[in-house]
Amino acid sequence: MSSTYDVIISGAGPAGSTAALHLKSSGLRVLLLDKASFPRDKICGDALSGTVGFELSKLGLDVIDTFVRTEPKQTTFGLRFISPGRHTFDLN
């Protein structure tokens, strides 16, 4: 591992990871740091929309086959948003 980088990104969430992928693809030496160990259980990764594969492919990542082969899957038929004021909004 190199000890010299062009860019150091703190936080490997969606924004940091996307920035690191774009910068690395431009030829820069990128270090991406996060306080957590990966892989980790994170609720926001438990439900992915149907467009996630398209969005990741725009980053140059071919992950559709990996998603299809990955277990377990849970079919959903709707979701409920709950505001801090306890108002709900349901989508079927």
C-alpha cells in the first residue's frame, strides 16, 4: 500500500464511496477511510430500489449478476414512511 495519496476521503458511506470511485477512475491515488469494519450490517442497505443496478453501472460497476445471486432476498409489497410527528404514508 502506498503512503502517498492525491486524495484522502473520510467516510465510506454512499457519498464517500462514490467520490472515491470517480476519483480513482480518473487516475488519482485515493485512500478511503471509515471508522467501521466492512462488511457491516446497515439498515439502509437492506432495501434497494430497482434502479440501483443502473446507478452502479454508471460508476463502472457490473453488479447486477452479484445482486441476483446473493441470498437471502425478501419480496416486499409496500412500505410505510413514518415522520417524527408520527404521520404515516404508505406505498403499495
